[in-house]
Amino acid sequence: MLDYLIPRYKVLRDADLCTRCGVCERTCSNDVHRVDEQAGRVTADHMKCVNCQRCVTMCPTHALAIGKWPQVGNGSSNWTLECLQDIAKQAQTGGVLLASMGNPQPHPIYWDHLLLNASQVTNPSIDPLREPMETRVFLGARPEALKVNERDHTVMTKLPPQIKLDVPVMFSAMSFGSISLNAQTALAMAAQELGTFFNTGEGGFHHSLKPYADNAIVQVASGRFGVSPEYLNTAAAIEIKIGQGAKPGIGGHLPGEKIDAEVSRTRMIPQGTDAISPAPHHDIYSIEDLRQLIFSLKEATRYTKPVAVKIAAVHNVAAIASGSARAGADIIVVDGFRGGTGAAPKRIRDNVGIPIELALASVDERLREEGIRSTVSLVAAGSIRSSADIVRAIALGADAVYVASAALIALGCHQCQDCSSGKCNWGIATQRPELVKRLNPEVGAQRVVNLIRAWNHEIQEMMGGMGINAIESLRGNRLMLRGIGLTDRELTILGVKHAGE
Amino acid sequence: MTHIRAPREGDVRIPSGCAIAGIMDRSGERHSGGDILKSIALMHDRSNGLGGGFAAYGIYPDYAELRAFHIMYESPEARRETEAYLDVHFISEKQERIPTDSSSRIRNAPDIWRYFVAPHPVRLSMSGMDEPEYTMQHVFHINGCIDGAFVASSGKNMGVFKGVGYPEDIGEFYRIEDYKAWAWTAHGRFPTNTPGWWGGAHPFTLLDWSVVHNGEISSYDANRRYVEQYGYDCELQTDTEVITYLFDLLARRHGFSPEMAAHIMTAPAWDEIDRMEPSRRAFETALRITYPSALVNGPFSVIIGSNEGLLALNDRLKLRALMTAEKGSMVYLASEQAAIEAVCPDAENVRSLDGGVPFLVLLDSVAERKRQENPENSPEQPRPRALEVGLQPSVRKEA
């Protein structure tokens, strides 16, 4: 059957600059480039290019760039080229379209419609180089009131377990299997260096990460891969994954070819078998079932570790978050539809879920209306792109944020959205040894540490400008935000005023 | 006739700068308002004529067990409506117009009355609330729901005298030299916008608490959204209001001592906590973990008055001036040292208050009693919220 597909990208090679050194050929796992010694030139199979930009970066003479395939559509905004190609693919294969990373649709990015405040005259800005500028955050459940002995300076109330973050940023769940061990190790090392946490995802806890256990959050997802009493007790906190922003309502599927010996041992499943995470947890069909799982995990860890519940941002997210808090969750994680994934059905990724900004604002507001916001921690995830996004998220009401895509970009990811192929040229979303070794964990960790340190400096500068020297005074402080180019309805949901008001 | 009304407190958020002062005799002996008037008058340039006021403790010894309501009215209708409301919920022992000096520079003053009242005993017991809570809820009702009426103060054996004008003119207008109090506080206001109404002047009060404040807090919305969870309605949108509610939540409802409440609002920095010995570190950490949203950030100096004494507090970074001095049993507080020296030239121990360190001055009698008290706080039981016990759904069921 004739394949009706056309290339998405065109490899642009400057013949004057190309020395035919062959670096591009060696670096491309998709076999795009070929040095043709006979013809004295380098050729490209454009069809195979995924625009990961590895060759562009590696080319010593900067002879390479990747362009869009010049084919135009027919001018219709309805039957776009992408639409035609998707139909062609499905007509060819009869399969569900697979994609990766988060929702790429051109929906409003509300972060970009929220402006930050700064002090002038009536309230001095604070210089973070001169004054303490606190970004430490604790996550966990809290009592509404504390009982203390004021004379002895002792606390009578038993405080629920907490985790301490020196920066208001953690690395969100990415399993060993979906990413390489080197990538996970880099994040673990960075988390330890930064005084924050990485998340194992649902892929189990690899034994080599033991030294970073105090900075690990382990996930209990519907597949229950790698879950054992030891696994639960190893980490600093436990996260129940109910949903993920990139693919709310569905589970996961790691194909058998990615289940090598190490992945198999860590996930506790046979080598070469598909790892299927069902869409729901088969022991959670209701909120009361969630409560049972939360308390099973607390019992298993003798109430020494906070238990987080991660939910995807869907229409009724505020009620679900509130229910999770009442079910005993110490930390609620809300993941917006731009949050990444290693693999998701394209139609799900592109059409299901809502933006984190709106979800976060409505969850925070609902928890406050119910008077329980101060007794639970709230973490926002789903495409935090910069320190300014973090400041906005905290001002909307988050205690801290999760980042994943940004951390992977620091490791080399170029967001080509082809993670599911397992041929990641950057050694991140792959298990092929020759590709994995391209990512040096130490070097990677340093890059991630640099990124988060830089962001933290920027957060401190922005807080100082607002006259705030502790991050808790930014939390939920929506007067520090103003909307721009938003409708009244959007402003109401976000709980912010328009610029100029 | 209609006229254009400038935006009031509550319509907009108005930052303001200010002068504050306080004078107290620890022995409990009472003094006239002459000194506090002189002290705040010296700081004339720190206010701009758009608000001034005084709080006085111990001025009504003959009615010490009753609530003294100072209420301002814009119209006779407002007074009729308020008095009818008070008649239902309280029993009034005495009511009278507060004497004012008509020859003063103050113009367009509202009609100002005081009432000495006790809660209606049957209604109080049926309400399920304690007396302070009962009184507070009715004060909120009058301020929020009766147009043109504003309760300036509702404490026992205390009162607030405030209005639009320079503080020295307001003091003359109310003839505060005719009153005798063991503690006085004063406020001169420099709003960066025009509030132009009497209720918005300071001191701000809640039951026996009165608060005078200088500064602009940058944590305002974080603090506001925190206390609003517990039934405090921040209608005026002012810093002073939210500071007062935070203080009430911590000191009255969570049962902390005033110093501990103030300590929580100006928690020590983490690097300071990290250097503490382990048990103290655990204590401070637990406080910051439990009360992160009670931390007040940005420049401020406040003097909080109560029936026990005065509490002065500066922000953690000491971004606003506040001086103190002593002479015998007298304690003086003011935004400027000169304002203390103006009334007590030979004051001793003149110093600037440290940032984030609560400075508490108690009546000798109260200090003695406090030493005997249990050092453990007893937080009240969290009460059910309206949305949990209401008969009607507050919002329609969602899809």
C-alpha cells in the first residue's frame, strides 16, 4: 500500500560549509544523514527527521539547519496539512496516533497574560544581595492551629510529616523506562545539590539511586510497578498518581522492547513484556477508595512520610482536589494540559484537560472557600517555563511547582515530541546504551543545578521588587498579579484584576 | 441632591504612610489626652490632613463592665436604623451624643454617639457564641449592612475618637483633653489617595483591640485570603484591618499571648532558626510551617492597644521607624524621637525598637497575673463554616 505521508522537516545543508566529516551521520539515531563518499556529498532522508536538532548542535561548521517542509496546504483552515497527514497515517495503520510532550495547541497561555507588581515609593523594594530572601518551602499537611508551651518553647501538637524544599521547585515524575537511568540520575543528583526532590514516576526505584533516596518522591500509580514496603520507606514522600496533564483519563503503555534487564528488575516485571498502567487504579473506583489507599500507604510508612495525590487538571478539578484533601492527602498536585509525557495518544494530548493557570486558581480558591487551604499543600505542574511562571503560580496559590520539561531541556531535550520512538538522540527518552551514554549524569546534573539556581536568583529579585522577603508572603498573593488582554470571566476565575485597575 | 462620592475604603485599596504614637502608665494611673495630642501634633508633616484619631483605655471606669460603642452616623435614618438594631440585640444602659467642640477646624463631621451596652442575655445564649464573638458579629453587621453608620469602637472601658483632619484638630474636636486614660495611642494619616470619610480613619478596632499602623504591607493579599477562610471579612481593604484580624485570630481564637501572636506575624528568618539549638529550632519551625500565611511582610510599625497594655511591633527588616522611651512608670512610643521628647524631655532608655521583636508593655497588675498563668495556649475548636451548615446550597451543583 502506498504510504501517503510526506516529510515534516527539511534538512538544510550549506554545501560551502559542510566538510563531510560525518558527525551528523554518526549522531543521528534516525538514520537521516548519509555521507556519500562516491558522490562527494552528504545526503539526507528528510522523511526520517524529527527535528531533535542534535545534528544542528553537533555540526562543527554549523552547516546544518532544519526547516519546515515547504509543502503548503490547500489554503483551508479546516483541512490543514496536519489534518490530512493524520488521516493518511491512520488510513495506513488503523492505529491510534501516538504523540509525546504536552498539549501543543495554540490555546491561550495564561502565564503570558499575567503581569507582576513592583514597589514604588510607599513601600521599598528589598535588595536580595543585602537582605535575607527566603525561598524555603515545606510541603505536608498542617494543623489549623498549634498548641505550644510559650515559656518552654515546646510544641504540644504533633505536626504531620513534612518535606523541606530550599527552592520552590521539584522535578516531576519521570520513570526509569520512559527516561534513561542517566537522565534520572542527573535529576536525582541535582535535587540533592539543590535541596529539593525528584520523582521516580511509576517505574520503580533503581538501586543505584539509593544515595539520593532522601531527595526522592516515589510514585504509586495504577500499574504499581516496583512498589514494595522497601520502596515506600526508602523515599522522602509518596505520590499517588491518579492522572497526568498530558493524558487525563487514560493509563500508560511502555512497550516490551524498552523493558531491558535493568528496567525489568526496577519495575519488577518480566523482561520484554509490555508494561501496562491501567486507566484507573483497579482499587480506586471512588473517593473513599482513594482514602483507603492513602491510609494504606501511611500505615505502611508508619505516618512518617507525606502522601501526595496527583491529579490532572480537568473540568471539575476544584471539587476533586478538595475531595482528595478530605480523603487525607497531605499534598495535592495539579497537572495542567501542557505538562509533558513520554507517550500519549495524540487526540487525548491535544483535546483533553484544561490549563494549569485556571485549574490552580480555582483549586486554591475552592480550598479557601472551604477553609482547608491552610491545612494542605498545593503543587502546580504542567509547563512551568521560567522563574516568572513560578512567581505567578505561587501568587495564584501554589506552595511549590513541579518542572519536568524545563529540566529535560537543560539536559539537551529540544522538544521534538518523538519520545515514544525510544530513539532520543540526547540520551534522555531512550534505553539504547549507545544513546544513553551520550548523557553524562554529572554534567547533566550541573546544567540542571545551574538552571534552577538561576531561576531562584530571579525569583528572589522579583520578590524583592515586590517588597517581599519570604516566599510564603507571595503565596496566594494575587494582588501581585494583573491580567492583560483577558476577559472579565477569565479575570474572575484567575482572581486577579486587570492591568490599570 | 446627588453628589459625586470619592472612592472610600473598601471600594479601592489605598496604601498610606503615617505617624503613630502611644503613651502608657504601667501603674494604671490615668492621664488626660493633653500629652498624646502634643506628641502627635509634633509629627504634623507625617500626615496630610486626611485622617487622624486616638484610642484611650480606662476612660469609662463607671461603665467598665459594659461595651462602649462609639458610632458615627451620616444621617438620622442611619441612627434610627442602628438604634433599632441595637435595641433588639443589646440592652443599653446609657446612650448620649459624644461632646465635640464646634469651634474647631473640623467641618462636615458626622453625628457621633456612644452607647454603653450589654448583649441581650437570651439572644446571646441562643446564638451559641461567646460574648466577644456575639458582639463582633453584630458590629460587623452594622458596619457592613447599615448604610451611613460606622462603629468606631466597641471595647470595654475604652473608646476611639477619629475622623478626617489632622490628628491635632481631631483631638481638639473630640476634646480628648477632657478624658483620662492609662493608655493612649494616636494616629496621623498620609493616604496616597483620598479616602475622605470618617470610618476609614484610624485607630482601627475590634472589640478591645485598637490598632494604629504605619506602613504598607506587601503580604496584604496573602494575609487577607488566609484570615478570610476563618470568617473575617476584609471589607475596608486596609493593612490595619488585616493586621487586626490576624492578631485576633492568633491571640483570641488560637489563644496565643500577644507577644507570641506578634512573634508569629514577624517570624525569625530561616538562617536565624537554623542557628538555634535543636528544641528551639523545632519550635520555631513548627510555627512557621503552621502559620506561613500569618507572616506580615513589607514595612510596618504598629501599636496594638488592649485592656492589658500596649504592644508595639516592627517588620522583620525594620523598614519603618518606631522609638520608645521610659520615665518612671510611663512608657512612650512614637514614630519620631522628637515626639517623645516634646512631652517628656528627660525620658530615659530612649531607643529604636528592633525589627521583628515584639515590645510589650503591660499594666503592672496584669503582668503580675500573667506570671501565674498557664504558658500553654488553648486554641478554640474550629467552628463549622456557613457552607457546611447552611440550609440552602451556596452554589448550584456542577456538572
